[in-house]
Amino acid sequence: MDIVVLISGSGTNLQAIIEAIEAGHIQGRIAAVISNRPQAKGLTRARNHGIETLILDHTGYGTREAFDADLLQAIEQYQPGLVVLAGFMRILTDHFVDHFTGRMLNIHPSLLPKYKGLNTHQRVLDAGESQHGCSVHFVSSELDSGAVIGQSKVNIARNDTAQSLSQKVQQQEHTLYPACVALFCDHQIHLTPDGVQYQGSILPDNGLDLTED
């Protein structure tokens, strides 16, 4: 399956997916990596593995709709079966999301539906939670609200800070995201009106528990 990955920054999840593909764990290939930031380190990661890159600088656009229209066109030239958001720091228009419904994934640093939005690590600490983690979900028009495919959990230690928690969660992200991409490329998961279908059943709201020991 051809995959297009959208990034804005360092691309650590992109790297994890690249390595999983090269190890034969994902039955797909990354056709292109597109960044809205010209200096994104993830572009270098992609080029180091011979992957085509494209820069679409959002600052050159007057409206979100104009940028999304060009981004959609840029993606569709590769005819991907899957679009992966890997640290892509843009809120996408409804038209764009609708176009890729059922074939666009995102990762979020919380155990959704808890703690949508930003600053999840500090918010979890402030709330006195005992567990935190990350979720991979299908992208929907409502932010961080698409159907969840899988989650990885971490235990919160008494001395954890937002920074230490971020590192723990990111480590889980690097196994969770490739695992969910692999499930999609193997046609084991599908988005339905009732949620995510896996092995003939609809998954619970928190998806599969894919926590790495």
C-alpha cells in the first residue's frame, strides 16, 4: 500500500514507521513525505531513506482552505491508500478530512477520549491520574475525536514531570503507530459508521490495547 506521511517537525514517528517498513513489519511503502515547514528535520530523515519529499509552506497562503486545497492535490498525485499525520501541526478543514475519511490516521499523546487538545502531559499530572499514554485514531472533522484504533499505556510515577512523561509516552508512540499502520495496510481494520471493525467485530471506544512491555 502506498502511504503519504505529513509532518511539521522532527519526524520521530516517521522514523519509526520507516524502520518498521524496512524490517518487513508493514506491508506498504512511503510514496512521499510532505511538510508544511521547510526546515522540518523529518525531511532529512525521509531523504536519508530515499523517500521523495515535498514542501508546502503554509505561510504562503492567505486562507486555510487555499492551503488545504493545494495539499489535497499534492497528496492525490501519489494516489495513496493511507495518509499518516506524524506531528503535522495544522488543523485541517472539514472538506480535506472528508476527502480522506477512513484512510487518514493521527496519533495523540493521551488515552482518548481523555485529554484532547494540547499540553496533555501536564494536564494528566494536574488531574492526579495514575496512567497516561497515546492513541492512534482515524481523523475526523472534530479535533482528536475520530474512532480509536489502538492505545499504549504508561504508568505515572510519583516523581514524573511533564517532560519525563512526554519521553515515556513518545517511546510508546514509536511502537504503537507502526503497529496500527501495519493493521491498516494488512486490511485488518476498517472504519465503519459504527466504529473501527477488527476481525469481524467493532472495537470498544478505546480501541486495542497495544502497550509495549
